[in-house]
Amino acid sequence: MRLIAITGGIGSGKSVVAHMVQVMGYQVYDCDSRAKSLMVHDPDVRQLLVQTFGPETYLSDGSINRQHLSAVAFADEHALARLNGIVHPATERDIQRWADEQAATGAKLAFVETALLRTAGLDKLVDGVWHVTAPAEVRVRRVMTRSGLTDAQVRERMAAQSVEETIAHGECAIINDGNTAVMPQISALLSKVNVTKQ
């Protein structure tokens, strides 16, 4: 089975691309939602987060205290590195398990949606990369609209992901600027993959 990453910085529109391939019948592993689930449900991850960031990391109902964790992690690069050092390995193991499950069903192609392909070391798990791009101003506007973050907060998160912005040799670009049609780009890339849809 071939595994392709759908990646791009915050607000690039990678989730739109991921949704489109899902509608076309392909399975997509959403790193963001799965990582959040692991932070709540994986006992080893929970223990490490509490040890590292304190008991206030979790609210009384057992859910993540996102305000606390974001304030700590995005304000300090060392704290962010510690957070990533806990969550990324757990996510990588989960992707490998999921990919094995997909292959066992006979799937020939599946996708992983992630903002942190290189930072999380997930580039070594995939056979190809679709890099979704959009101008910075478009991305800032999208994130501010959906999340209520300020311009400065969005740009801070963009800066934290800067290592992910460069499209490496062999990666395929998808332009999602709100003006360029996305579906024809996806169809063209799928034809290059040359895998019969399961």
C-alpha cells in the first residue's frame, strides 16, 4: 500500500484537500484529531504530559486544558519541543498501526493529513507528499475567521511551523488560494500515483 502525506502550514487548506480525497473514497488519517485523542486517551501520553506540564494540563472532566497547554508550548520553543517529543512518537506509532489496518483491508492507497510532516519525523513513513500552499495573507485570514485568534497569534503559529513551509524536491504542490480549482489538481496527482482505487 502507498501512503501519501497531505501537508501544509496552518491555514493552507490541507483539510479541504483531505476531505476531497475522502469523498473520492480514500481513507485519511488526520494527525491533528488523532494526536488530540491520544493526549486524552493514551495513559502513557497523559502521564508524561502531567509530569512535564503539571496537573493543570487536564481539566476536571479529563479533557485537555488547551488554553494552558497552548500558552506554555507556543510561548517557549523548549516547552514546544518537549510537547512534540511526547506526542509525535505516539502519533507515529498510531499511524503505523492504522496503515497496517488499511493494508489488511486491501487498500492500495491511503493518506495522512499533517501540518508537521518533517518536525514530527513522519516524512519517513510516507511514499509521497502533496504540499498544499496558499499566500500568507489568505492563510492568516482563514485561521482568524475559524479560530478567533489574532493576527499576531496566527503568525506566531506560522513561524513555529516555518521548517515545514519549503516544498522539498519530489513533493507535489497543490495551490489552494481560494481562486485556483483544487479538484483538477487532485485528479492529476492521483493519475500520477497510478494506483487502482480500492
